[in-house]
Amino acid sequence: MYTLRLDSAYTTAAGDSAWAFNRLVKTSDGREQSINPYGIYRKSRNNLFGARLTWQRSPAAFVLENFAEGSAQAAFTLQLQPQTVVGSSWTASTSPALTATLTSRGRQLVGTVLDSVAVITLSSGRVVRLSKTYGLLEAPQWLAATSTAPQWTQALPPMTLTQSAYSPMRLFSLLPGDEIGYLTQPFTITPFPAPESHTLRRILTRQQTADSLVFTFQEQTRTQHFGIPGGPPAGFQTSPVWVGRWAFSLRTGKSPQFPALPLLTGEYAAMYQSSSQPALYAGRGLIMEAAHGCVPSGLSVSFIGIFPGFNAPAGQLSTGIDIGWRQEFSTVLALGAVATFESGLRYYRRSVGTPLTCGSFKGFSNLLPARAAQAAALATLHPNPATDQATLTLARPARPGHILRLTDALGRTVWQAAVSVGRTALAVPLTGQPAGCYLLHLSGADGTTATWRLNHE
């Protein structure tokens, strides 16, 4: 699914209204890159349907414009007159020569909304559809004048970042206590196996304001070395536990820790500076992915890296023999990146979602302080199993902002209460709740959460 952005709106010197689309990179042979990301790339001023759209007063018409890009793409304008009389024809382009006819204009369903839609048929056989409310609904790729030009149709109406799949709220639906495990397997062309690393990450806090989303987490990695010639001896090496932070703007979607976010299809940002030109992060748009491992099927927000060299001509970039850098976010799973370069998601455990756990914890055992040990240091829960009531006894008096919350096996909150400052014994009512396994969460004002498993008989 191709995504594009309206970058600016202004008035031309002639008094016409103009809307400019975002610039991008596309493959040098003119393909739309999200279909197949491998190859050579060049920067382009033209988006999927052109560089800008203008509204001219006389004759009343929208004009889609491509800008010339040397020998790669010729300048091209396509005049569209949705307000003319149905059945009328006009010269839509002189180079190449194209005529256009307003085939119909009337109310049609656009998604679930009834709207006024104009259908314009070009002499090449391609069709352009315009919605009064939702803009361009259908047109040929790159405004190509040939009868075989790929036809693109609007899949989703225009929307804000918050409403879109690129929103950090959609991609990072994480809560304190959630655990995510990654396996890193470096690519090697030698006959010897490269070291493998298991990394376990646990969310500590989540803070949300009107314009930002911030997480803190702790992380630890264990690397297995296989004793290859010239390398470390065979065995395991475990890193210290360290605490990290992610921050996201809810207005722009940008994050210092995830520099590729929220690049749309073909949009780019500098990755690092080489001796001649910078490598770039580039967006691939929304990709429909099949289920794999712990990642369910559905839309994925995907990014790649493109680099100078690798047989790319001067001023252009390449993915190399293989894609050297890729990052993917599942919009269905919403646990952050499911793949980054040579690391992929292998395990998770979360407090909300279906399923609550996926993958094997075996490779991540003994990484990070045990959750049970952390909870036991804070409080004890008794009796457990319980019938009508359980009591949580705190090791230290409660501080301001503590909240106690009971959730069922599906992650639904069935009871919660604010904890009075100074309390040490907290009653948890179970009367009326179905028998089964529950989770009791004690949350602090800073977003930290400790969790106990409670069996109700």
C-alpha cells in the first residue's frame, strides 16, 4: 500500500492554488519500490502522481504536474476538468497528446461515505477518479500516458498521523512489565557460524502526554560464541543490565531512537555520511505480510537502508546484493520493531493482548532480574490460592500515586483501587469473581509495575 503526504499548500504567482507532494526515492528504472525493494535508487521530485497539483481559474481545472528529471523523466502536465459538462472532452496534455472526457459525475460510495465523484477517461484508456471530499481516488502511476500504465486506487481516505498506521500509539502498544525477546543472527559468508545473541527487553514505565509518548526499559543480552578460528573461545558472554529510553512525538511520529519513523513510501532521511554522500533510510509504505513466528498476518510498516556504492552510479544508491538494513513494525502486534537488521522477534510476554505469550522463553532464561523475585522483594500475597479475599502486604509503606489493579486471564481489569499513602496491608476482594487465574498489578506514580499471580478458588 503506497502512502504519500501533502507537504505544503500555497498560491502561485499566477494566483492559482497549489498543493505540493513529498519528495522520494524510487528505483532508477522507474518501478514503484515497495513491490520489490532490491535495486538502484535515485532521488525524485515526483511522487506517485506527480510533484504538485494546482487549481487554475480559467479554464476551471485541476492540473497534475510532473517535473523534468534529466533523462529519467520528462516534464508532464495533465489537465482535469471535473466541473465541465458530462460528456465533454478537452485537451488534457500536448506532450504526449492526450484528450480527456468527463465520463460521469454523481454521488458514489467512497468507502462508507456517499460523496460526489467525477470519472475522467483519458484517450490512452486510463481512468482518473476525483472525489469532492477525499481528492484523487484513482489514476495511472507516474501519470504515465500509456495504456499499460499501472492503475492505483485509493485504499484509505486521507487521514492525520494519529489516525494512521504510522502513529506511535498504533505501533507501540506496550505496558510496564511487558517482555520482548530478540534473536540476532549475523550474516556470514564463511563456513563458520557467526555468534548468536539473545536479547530480553522489559518495559519499566510508560508516560503519555498530549504530544509525546515515552517508555523506559531494561535490557540484557547473552551472546553465544562458537570458537571459530581467530575469534573468542566457545562459550557464552552476558552483558550487564542497562536501562534505555524511547521517546516519540505524537504530532510528527518522529523518534530519536527510531530514525526511520515515520517515513512514508519512498520518503528518505540521512542514515550516515559516507565519503561521497549519505546513506539513507527509505520508507517502503504499508506491506501486507503473511504470519511468521510470533508475528501475525497483517499490515507491516517497513523501512530499508540504501547506500552509495554497490555498483550504484555516482549520485545514486543501492540496497546492495541483499538488503543490508531493514526494519519492520507489525500494526497488528503493536510491540514495536519485530525485525531490525539481523535481529528478529522470537518471544514476547505481555499483560494485554491475544495471545498473552508467544515463542519459547528457553533462550532468554536467566536474563534480567526475575519478575517474581522483584515482586517478592516489594510485597507478599496471601493466601494464594484464595477464596473471598487475598491480602497484599507491602515491605514498605505505600507512597503517593500507587494503584492496585486485578486483571483476568484475558487482560481485562476486573477490579482496581487507589492505595492510601502509608498503607502496608491491601485487601483484594474476590467475591463474585469466577474461579481461575488472575494477575494483581501494583503501579507506581512513575509508571513502574510489579505483578503477582493470584489463583482464585
